[in-house]
Amino acid sequence: MDPVNPPAPVRNEPYKTHLAYVKERRSDEDGAALLEEALEALRIRRGGRIAR
């Protein structure tokens, strides 16, 4: 170690869940649209209703 130029202190960042990362990158409107698209695809696969 170099006493004149010590290493930078380690930053402890809080753990982020997957949901926290997604919320940083998507708006609520984007999330709602993606959810509706996924649910519609699921309904079609299950034979529940025809796509809009």
C-alpha cells in the first residue's frame, strides 16, 4: 500500500430488488402496458378470450 495515495473508501450501496431496478427504467404507464400485454397473451393461451 502507498501511504501517500491510499485507496478510495469502499462504498456500501443498499441491495436493490429486481423490482427496484425495473422501476428505475420503466414508467408506471410502461409497466401497465407490459402487464396488460402479458395478461392478454396468457388469456389467449388459456382460451379465455380473443385478443383485442
